[in-house]
Amino acid sequence: MRKVAVIGAGVMGHGIAQVCAMAGFEVSLVDISEEILKRALQQIMQSLNKLVEKGAITKEDATKVFERIKTSLSIAEAVKDADVVIEAVPENLELKRQVFRQIDMHAPPHTILASNTSTLRITDIAAATSRPSRVVGTHFFNPPQLMPLVEVVKGEQTSDDTISEILNFVSKIGKQSILCKKDVKGFIVNRIGSQVFEECLWAVYRGEATVEEVDASIRAAGFPMGMFELMDFIGLDPLLMGLRVLEEAYGDRFKVPPLLEDLVKKGKYGRKSGQGFYDWSKGRPLIKLELAGKYDINRVWAVAVNEAAHLISEGVADPLTIDRGMKLAQNFPAGPCEKGDEIGIDNIFNLLNELYQKHNDARYRPAPLLEEFIKSNRLGRKQGIGFYEYKAAKKFDTILVEKERNVGWIILNRPEKMNAITPKMLEEVSLALDELERDPEIRCVAITGAGDRAFCAGADISAFSLTNPMNEFFMLYKARKDLESKMERYSKPIIAAINGYALGGGLELAMACDLRIAVDTAQLGQPEVTIGIIPGWGGTYKLARLVGIAKAKEISMLGKRITAQEALQIGLVNKVVPKDRLKEEVLSTASELSRLPPLALWLVKLSIEAGSQTSSDIARLIEVALHSLLFSTEDAKEGFSAFLHKRKPEFKGK
């Protein structure tokens, strides 16, 4: 693929054109007037200049990107040598069909014809062409330059080859994708998002909460924007149009609230008009978080889970695809399916029933799949199965072990003691690591602490005998040394999910992990010197390797604590996230690691560990030996083959 034609130079079209040009494609941008095209080019240049100002690209790169974009008033001229054509005209079925007829007449036979529609069926659009097998949905999100997701939609006649090619194309332009396997109006993200919007709109319309109370509650629950704030940002007029399409398609399960219609009739379209649910004339509205809690946020989760259940039953998508889409496209702090499992399917079902009975509103009628889950006792995490299966692991006294998807969680479980370390805890962590290493479905291990105060506050010195403390100390030292050695050579990546205090032995346990992700309220430190001892378990030399000698001395000699932000700045942790996003970030990182070859990950870890503890000459020999060893593996052959054939590799750890 070399050339892309984008039909429609509006908000979405010019953004899509920029994304494609930044990925190295030659782009033809088409619209009905020179004035529209001139404005689109100005907006593209403004966007590129912002990226230059932020240091994301150089001025030379921006110039090259801009030069790749050519404009045209002729669809025929733009598509005659295009490999991919992306239609981005307004959401009007007949208009889109007219455009696709012209594209079909002039584009080469191999060209993929894609629509950026957000609600209309791809099959209905493809019917206007002579090649429905080459027509596909590519639903970008606004703004395309920033939003990471493209929702790929399979029409009833879209071929598997077309899907494979467009998924490859989406990857080449630097976007992530989810596949909507069935051609339904609204697809995945907009169907769930629209249910959430309608829930919030009706709650305010019925006088159950104010706009500010709803948004404050939603922001407090970990969403980056309130729903009314987000609707204003999207634009109330296209939102209303989309809701009407869904209402027409699904009947009483979607119902447009008068509140939204009234604002659109008054010309209050949100941020772009300066007025919507909020006054945007002075910038982004200030939402008072002290209003949080006056609206039950579980109502939002209930309608989202309910619509997800409908999508699964209809064969549109599986839970993992749905959750990934909502997190990437609408910044949900958790996917609806995983959140439903966490809250409890029975609790979701009961809340929906309660709202259904109270308002006689079909939007709250529980989906048949939820009823099936209740009957079969699939109640979520507490039962070990809901939308997802949570495998039970061996029971321990001082830790918990959970298996979620391909991640094994080891949870230090002494919250009343700030998860302080004992020899037994270290022994159990070691046994749990052995169990998770033997499990072929587990690709990554995460270690965290129970409760919301501490990852681990160090060794439990209160358990030491006053008559013979050295005996307990040496038992702890031996257990820690054995565990440290195991973690250094462990064949799967280990992530420390630092959810609170990581002090002394707790920080040392975190440093023994391969990666460290901390919440923004975490505090880390080495306080041992304040009680007359020094850090152990690598607390002196490992800290120095990570942050440098000077900083290691400052932290250890003063026995001081540092914030998560300072730990990030000096390289002690890899990422810092809000508390409610810790689990999501760990799962996301684990997902990235899981796509990589297990053997290569293991050997690069061994090379780094061994090489950092010896001379450069010895380190080089170790690296060469491990590098050569990988060439004989099936994963290496698969990696080379996938690269040459421009496909995604499938690594099996062999």
C-alpha cells in the first residue's frame, strides 16, 4: 500500500489524512470546494506545528508530512491509483452511497473501500458498489490524530482478505484496532457509549441529579471527563443524530432524551458553539468534585454492562474486545465486562431490575445473557466466573494468588501489618512463583499488596525474638536471598504493582521485579538506618544500579522516603498512574509483553541481570552466547518469517 484517498475534509477527514501522511502514505484529500480544502490544510498545519512545539516531531518531518497531502475536487482523480479509500462525509446513508458509487467506478479492482461511519451499517453502504467484498468499516475516533483506536467493521459480504489487509493498514498508520464481527448499527463503542450518555441525560431530565453532580461522580470514579463534559466536547448535534439512528434500529432500548433535543434546537452544540451543558466561553468548565457521590455511578456501569451483554449475545464481539474498545476509545477506567465481574453480575442485574420497575423504561431491562449468568451462578469474580473465568489457585496463609487472563497475581495479604514480610511469606511467594511458572497460560506475573495503604512496608521486625533476634534475621535473610535468585532467573516477566508504601524490604522486593508501576500516592524508601541496620536483599547495590550512587546514598543514608513522582524521575519506577488505574496499567503492560516472544524476553532479562554484575568483556560474551542461542528457536524463525511477509507473528515460546 502506497496511496490513500480520503473523501471528506471535515473534522474527521482532515485528521485521518494527517494520520495517514504521518505514517508515510501519499494522501489525496477530497471535498466539494477549494475553501473547505484550504481550511482543512490550515488545520493540518496547525496540528503539525503543535506536535513540533511539543517535540514530538521535527519541523523537517512536519514539512514532509504536509507535502504528502494533495487536495482535489474530483473523486475520480483522487481514487484512480489509490490502494485504500476512506470515506468521511456526513452521516447520511444516501450521501455515502452516492460517494461509494463514484469511488467504485474509478478505483482500481484491488482498492479497499472503507467508510468512517460511526453508526450506519457497512452492508447498506456496500450495496451501492459492485465489490461489496472490498468494502469495510474503519471507524476512527475524534480527534483521529490523538485517539489510538480504529473500530474495524465487517460487512455481511466483506471478505476475510479485506479484513486482514485493513487490520494491517490500521497497524501501519500507528493505530490499534478492534474487530466488530457483525454489521450492526452503532457497532461496539457507540452502542455502549450511547447507553451511558442516555442514562446520564435521563437522570438529569428526571431531576434525580444535576449535570454537575453526575459529572463529579463520574470523574471521582476514575473517568478522565464527566459524561456531559464529554458530550459537549463531541458536539451535541452529531450525538443527537447518532442516538436517533440507534433509536430507529433498536426501538425502545434507546430513547432520545428531550434535554438533548432542546439544547440542539437552541443552537447550543457544546464546546464548538461556546454553549452546551456547560459554558465553554471561558475554557474548560470547573467541576467541583465535592459534589461526587450524589449520583450512583453503578447506574452507568449497569447500562454499560447490559449493552455489552447484548453485543456478546448477538455475536458482535467478545468481552475482551468490548473492554479494550471502551478503554481505548472512551477512556473508561475499566472495561464494562471486567467491571461487571468486579461489582457482581447479580448486583448489576438487581440494579437494572430496580430501575426497570421504577421507571418502566426498556433501557434498563436486563439482557437475556445476564439472566443466563444468574441462573448458572456466573456472578463474576466472587464465583470465579462471569464474563471472564478467574481460575482458583493454591491457597496460602500470607498471600493470595489469582489468575486473570494471562496474568498471575501474587497479593501480599497481611494488610493489618502493612503487608510486612515474614520468612513464611517469602516461602509462599516462592512457591506461588513456581506454580505460575508451570502454568502455560500465564505469560506475566504481577506482585502487589492487599488493602489500599501498602505494597509492603518492610520486614515484620515485631515478630523478631528479643532474646535471639539474629536467628530470625538469618532465617529471613536466607529466604530473601533464595527468592531474589529465583526472581532474577525467572522465565516470565514480573511486574511490581506498587499500590502504597514500599519501604525497606518492600522496596527491595519491588526492585527484584523486572518492572515497577506505582500509584501516584505511593511512597518509597529505605528506612533501615534509622533503627541501626542497613538495607539488605540488594537494597544498597540494586538501588545504586537503578538510580546512581549519589541518589542511592541520599535515600539509604538519610532513611528518607520519596514520592512516586520523584521515583519516576530518578528511574526507580517505570510508570506512575492514578490509584484507580493501577490494575488496568499492569494488565495493559502485561498484554504488551504477552505479544512478544517468551524465550527472547527471558534471555534478554538474563543477559541484563548477568551483564550488570560483571565486566564489559564477560557481559559481552554472555550476550553473544544468548543471542546465538535464540537463532535456533522456532520463535526466531517465526519472527523473521512474519517480518518478511508483513504479518503479525505468533510466538509460542519454543
